[in-house]
Amino acid sequence: MASRNVEDVKDEIIEKLENVIDPELGIDIVNLGLIYEIDLDSAGACEIKMTLTTMGCPLTDVLAEMIERELQPISEIKQVNINFVWEPAWTIDKMTRYAKMALGIH
């Protein structure tokens, strides 16, 4: 079977990350705007650069485990590295329209 191109795999990664729900807000991490960058190299190393809504968030480990569990079925991924960053700082402007509506933000 021919291997998929990187963009197709990245699309699947984003779809899977939409299943990772922030336990405090009840919205997925993609629509919250927490995912800043996704890189996948030819060896199967997936690097995810993301932030959290607040520095010192106690859910860092929980979200990392949820992400790794969601991405595990993707055969092209051999390793997941999650890099939590604080620059640029997260603001509600990073949320999608869907997330803002779900949280009652106008």
C-alpha cells in the first residue's frame, strides 16, 4: 500500500486532536486554538507545539496523555513529542467561532 503524503497525515492528526476535549472548558483543543504547529518527519516523529489557556495549568500531563492516545492509531506516527509553549500567549482571539459560540463569547 502506498504511503500517504504528509499533508494527508497532518489532516488526520488535526481530526484526531479535535477528539481531545479540554476537561475544564468542554471544548476540543483545536477549536480552542491551543494547537500552534504540527510537524511530522519522514521517520514518523510527530512534534506538536501547543499552549494552554493558563500558565501552570494542572492538566498538562492529562492533555498530553489524551493527545498521545488519540494519535496512537495513526500508523505513520512512531513517536509523539508535545512541546508546551507560552509565546505567543493564548487569548480568546485564537478560538474558532464554534468555540466562542459554545462558550457564549461574542
